[in-house]
Amino acid sequence: HDTPHDTPHDTPHDTPHEVTCQKILGYCVEPRTFQQIAMMLGLKDRTNIRQYIGSLMGRNLLKMTLPDKPKSKNQKYVAVQKTVS
């Protein structure tokens, strides 16, 4: 049943949103603060950045270093390393 049309994951770079998400993931191989992510993206709009981070966390691609303290000033975000089994 697997036709090329059913797999949107073949082209992760189709939307500007996806391109930005990929940039964030690439940058967050090391834990980074919200500030650092904002500076790397060159975005001033915090709401926008929250949407990207939220989207990535929703897809389990990004995680917080302090998940039990989401508002902590020491909070950092790190890309979830896909373990190849």
C-alpha cells in the first residue's frame, strides 16, 4: 500500500516552518537556551519561537533538560537523539 504520495516525511524541507524546525534540531544537538535558539534564528518574536519549540516537542524531536520545571531560567532544549537499534 506504500505509495510515494502517502509519505510526507520523504520531503522534510517543503515548508519554511519545517526548514526552521530542522535548523533548531541541528542547533540543539547540544542543549541550548530559549535565548540562544532565538538568537540563532534571528527571530525577535517569542511567540513564533515557542510555536517552533512546541511543534518539535509535540513530535518528540526536542525535549527539555528540566521537564519538571518548564519555566526554569536554567531550562534548555535538546534534540532527541534517535537511537538506531
